[in-house]
Amino acid sequence: MSMGQPTVEVDGLAAPRPQGALQTLLVFRLAEERFALPVDDVVEVIEPTSATPVPHGPPHSRMLVNVRGVITPLIDLRQRLRIPPTDGAIANRFVVLDILLDGTTQRIAFAADEVETVLEADGTALEPMPRLASRWPATLVQGVCRDAVGVIFLLYPDRLFDPADMAG
Amino acid sequence: MDSTTDNPAVDSFVDEARELLEALEGQLLDLEASATSEQLDAVFRILHTVKGSGAMFGFTVLAGFTHHFEEAFDHLRKGRLSVDLALVDLCLNARDHMIALLDLGGDGAEATALAGSPEAARILEALSRLTGNPAGNETAVVPEAAGTAPGCAALRRWQIVFRPDRDALRQGMRPDLLIDELTGLGQAEVRLDTGSLPLLEALDPEECHLAWEITLLTDRPRADIEGVFIFADDASIQITQADPDAVIPDAVIPEASTMSPEAGPADGSAGLADGAAPADHVAPAGQAAEPSTPGRAPAGLVRATGRPAESVRVPSAKLDRIMDQLGELVIAQARLNQLASEVAQAELEAVVETVERLVTGLREEMLSIRMLPIEGVFGKFRRVVRDLAGELGKEVDLLTTGGETELDKTVLDQLSEPLVHMIRNAMDHGIEPAAARAAAGKPALGRIRLDARQEGGEVLITLMDDGRGLDLEAIRAKGIDRGLIAPDAMPSEAELQRLIFTPGFSTAQSLSSVSGRGVGMDAVNTTVEALRGTIDVTSTRGRGTRVTLRLPMTMAIMDGLLVRLGTTVLVIPLAVIEECVEMDVPEAERASGRRTLQIRDTLVPFVALEEVLDLQADAAQRRRVVVVRTGSGRIGLMVDDILGQNQTVIKPLGAYHRDLPGLAGATILGDGSIALIIDVGTLFRSTLGPDDVPQRTAA
């Protein structure tokens, strides 16, 4: 069921996974900020497709999308990260991930303004999040890393997509 | 059942034993009506199998208990006892005890404790009373042994070569117990063949390199010998009857069962001498190992035992996965059809048609695999009725019809509990005590009838009793008491009858152990709604009550009606829909305070579905209303448009949306878009209290 959903090539997505403390990250943009998630969980990056509203759906997942025949909840990362929804930015990409929930794999997707790149980050170079400077819920951010462009906030995927954490 | 071990062989034993014991219940109940020797033999075989394989797979407590049961039953089988009510009671209790032991998952402190319980002691004592005073002289009794081939009652000599497969020990096989059981069938000579043992340095102690050669003298039929090896699927087993002509008269030899079960070679020989069997009829151990020479054993008797490959056991999770894939296939097929019609190319269309035909066939085949006759569930109710009748001191007869009607396994699995509730209710509240029945001019014997039949894609299950019927006045009083209806309201009979499905509603004056806790009918309603079914109750005072369940045949695929609200498409299960009507919105607005719709001579309340679901609608002037049946009566759902009917593959909603009220799942439509499936039952439970769903009958 791939109609209208070409996989978007992201630089370096096919790169082999490095060993050691290095972590491969998918870097994406939301409201001019740069975030990253471990690339391991990412299944693919697709162009946005039409979404179906879920009546009385929780604020963090009000929509469903059809990703190649799988009914996939669209998680609202802006809501999760408390980014105001009305900054005029349009989602250019859906990032599709497989996460483990209660022992079963659940496919989810989220909208990103843009997916920038895949980069390798040295785990030891990860800086802790400056507590007071945190604009995002501190529990969701693993730390901060930097590349030539600037600062990237590395998120905890487990907590970010945990339904219990979302409800609480 | 959920306590699976990590040993597949043990799991397979537990599964099979459970099935056998479930069948046993029905067979024991059958004995009450008639006890032919075939029936008795069938029961005996089950006990024998469970005993033998139980011992093999580490259920020795179960095997030990079953041994006593089997022994007592053997007396029955041989005609020394007759079947009566008390005996069936005892057998049923013994069978329950076996299930309890099986549930404990093998030997252990719990099993020992259970085996030592007063209940177990009581059963064992009763069983031993049966065996303790058998009528007549043992050797004089010629077993009737119907169901076994003529002549089988006489002693025959069998040569058995048993070579377990290498992995047998790892899989938990206990050859020692098996051999014990085999020697228990009669007099045996056992020889161990160590010929295949490798050298010590090459020996893996967990592998089995041994074989046994057994010469068995027994009056049991071949099936009993094969029964010993029933779980030794992978072993190589040869069973050969030696000297078919040399039948040893039964009277000469003491009965096999009186022999010591530990009959080793020495004991066996001694036994033979005691029994004055001609010595040359038992081959010496060395000879026994040899294959029978031609002429002595008919050709074709040598074969590996094991189940005939008529059916395959498949974990139901596997079927579920195939069903999922098939669901995807049906969706992809719908998409393919749509694309092909856009392309409009003859050759492509021909292929698409073929694929569609194949997919349809595959789906029907797959659905039929999941279908099981409802009989399996009905069987359990006979026991419920029997036990309950005793407890309540009422005479009740249960008549079941339509047991062959098939239902999806998922539906069937969840159906048994609500039906038990219904039967309990009928027996406790419905059927009157004998005196009251006599006063009402009814026969003392109360009748409950359980009927199943298929109607379109649905299965109708009806439970009828000839009891006192629903006491509408009591229900009304209770309803007012509970604040469910206004004191001055004039609810219709149907409305009052529906009140029994309200949570916590019970009119029973006193609580009995049977019912009256007010959870029954509410629980039934909840389960039935979860199965996307509906429930209806009608009752005539003094004449009886009839409860009808309508259930979809399958849960995986359903017929749905596609409706539109703005740009959103939703699916309403066809099974709950009564009719669809058109209406002009001004009429709705006129009725704004109390939104009701006149359909023929009834007023049906309705809601704007977009308001209930918080969705955007066109809200055009002319709209449609889909009238559905719910647990609390009929209600109309107003939508923008009705798009048509479709076969829907139901996909459950994931962890983020699982508990949302009003949604049964989602499906993917032919154009690739997602449509949510409305669950009418929970839709109104969440948005409206019972007071908000009024149903008035126009005067």
C-alpha cells in the first residue's frame, strides 16, 4: 500500500550503524528548533498523507494515518514538547517509527517541519540539558549535542511516546 | 490454560488432556440417560489415556488419582455396577478434581495439598467403596467388552518394540513410566536394548539411545496398547500380534488387572506359571526382540503408532495472524479494484477479477477454519443446569437445539460466561419452585430451551424458560427506587424489560448463591455489546421469558454501513442498524429540546452524530438518520450522508486510542483512507446517562 507515500531519502539514512559510544541520530526541525531521535527506531520518512481525526482522541494523538496499509497514530510532538501549534510552520515530513509498547511493537508517526540529516554523535560528547534554560519538558530531553549548524536536542524516545507519560 | 510451560510436549499433553476431560463431562452426563457399553468404553479410554500420559509428563498426582477413578469405572464397564444419579455425581466430582489437578501444571506442593484435601479424600473413599464390594467372582465374570472386537477379551500375545527418538528425554518423556503402564496392561517381559549406545566419550547424557522390547500377554485390545504410546509421537513403535491363532481362553488366566503392575521379566514369568499358561506361548526375551517371522503375524500389523494425520493442531494465535494478513489482502484488493477501474484496461481487469475471486475464496475458507460448532459451549450448560437444579431444589430440564450452528472461535470463547449467567437467571428467577408451578397448573419439571440458529451473517441464540416471567411491577418499583425512572413515568413493557440490563439492577428479594447480585444481566449485556451483538428480552407474565442474543458470525470481518460527516467517513456495523430515514433539519430544530423522530407510530430519540463525536459536519438542510439498536433502546444517529454498504476488515486501535468510548476499531477503505468503526454500545454509555435516552411510545 505505497500509493502516494514515496519514502523520502534522507542523507545518510542507509549508513551502517557505528560501534561503541557513537549513536546515529535522525535530526529534524520543529518550530525552528532542532531535535534528534535515535535512528534505530525509525522505519522511514514519508511525505505527509491525509490524516483521519479520532473522535475524542487525546491531545497528543488526535489523528490516524495510513502508512502502507497500517493504521498508524500520528503523535503530535508539538503538543508533547509544548510548542505552540500556531507558528505557521507546515509539516513537510512524517517520520514513521516502530516502538515497543507493553511488549508489542506499535507503529507510530509524527509530523516534522523538516527532516535535516542523519548524523553520528559521540555519546560522551552529549551535554546535559541546562536545567533552567529548558523550554521543553526536561524529562523528555536526554541532552544537547552540537554540529556545524548549531544545537540539537536529543530526545528520549521511550518517554516521548509513552502513552502513560502522555496522559499524566 | 494460560500457565504454559516451556516444554512443548508437556503443553501438548495439558491441551489434549483438557480437551479429553471437557469431552468427559458431556459423556458422563450422557450416562445418566443411557449407559451403553460403547459409552462406558469411551469414558474408560479417556481415563486410561489421561492416567498414562499424565504419569509420563510429570503429573503423577493426577495419574494416581485417575488410577482410582479408572479402576472404579472399570467395574462399571464390566457390568458389576449400574449407573445411577449418585454415581454420575461422583464421577463428575472426580472429573472436576482431575481438571483441578491438571490446572496446577504438574506435581508440586499445590498438587500434593489438593490431593490430600478432604474433598479429594471424600471422592477417593467413595470410589474405593465402589471397587471394594464388587459383585461376583472376578474370574467368573466375562467382560461384555462391547466396542472391542470379538475375541479381544481373550488373552493375546503382543510383541512391542519401542525405540524413543533421541530428543525424547529432553522433551520430558519418561520411558520408565511408559513401560510401567504397559506392563500394567497384563503380563510382560521387558528387555532393554542397549545396542545403539555410543561410546562413553561420544555419549550425550540427555540423548536417548535405548530401546525396549516387550512381550505382553493381555486381554486388552490393540488400541489400549497404542494408547500407552499416544504422546510418544516421534518414537518408533512396532506392535505386532504374535500367534494370532493362539488365543488363550480367558478363564484359564487370572485377569490381567490383578497382576502386579511392576511386572518385570521375573514377575512376568512367575505370573505366567501361576496362570498355567502354556510356556511356549511366551517367547523368551531374546526371541521377543526379533521381528515376527512371516506366517506368525499377519502382514500389515507392523506399523508405527501415532495419530493419523487427519487434523493439524495450530495455535490460535497463528490463525489470528493469518487472518490479519488476509485482512490486509482484502484491503489491498479493494484498492486494486479501484485502480483497475480507473485504468479501464480489459486485460488488467480480467486479472483483477481472478484475484478478487481467489481472495474471496481464501477469505471464506479462512473464516470457516475459525468456525466452531456452538455445541462445545452448549455441552457445558447441561452440567450447570444439573448442579443448579440440585442446589435450588428445582426440577429443570434443559433442551438444546441447533448445536451445529457455527460461530467464530473468538465469539464462542467469550460467549460461554454470559450464557451461564442467563441460564442461572432463568433457573433462579424464572423457574418457580415445584409447589408454585403446581399451583399455576404447570408440570413440576421446569423447561429451559436453548436454541441457536444462523440468520444471514448473524447467529441468533435464544434462551426460553417456562417460568414465571419478568415481574414488571417489581422492576418498575425497583427502577423508581433506583432513580432510573420517574415515579410518575409510564414506561412501556419493553422499556421496563430493558431495565434488567442496567448495572446493579436486581429484583431478587434475597441473595442466593446463584444470582441476585445484580451483576448478571448487566455483564451479559456488556459482553454481548463487546462482541458487536445485541440482546433482546421478551416476557409474558406467568408464561416465561425469552432472551435473544444476536451475534455476528465473525469478529474479524463485518458488514458495515459507510456514513459521512463532513469529510470524515465512519462505519456503523450493519448488525445494529434497524433502518435509515431522511429528514429535514428544520424538523430537528423544532424538536430541539427533545430530539425525537416519528417513525411510523413510534417516536425515536436521535442525536447529531457530529456532536456526540465532536466532528465537523456539513449540516446541510436535508440529512439522514440511521436508526440503531442499543442496550437502552432504539436511537437515531444523524449524519450528512449514507455512502453505502461495505465489507469491513476490523483493525483494533493501538495503545493510544484503545479505550476511547464509541469506537470499535478502524478500517482502511478502498481509496486508502481510514474510517473509524462506531461502537454503538459504548457510544451512548459515555455520552448519555440512562435518563438521556428516553424512548416513548406514541399514544
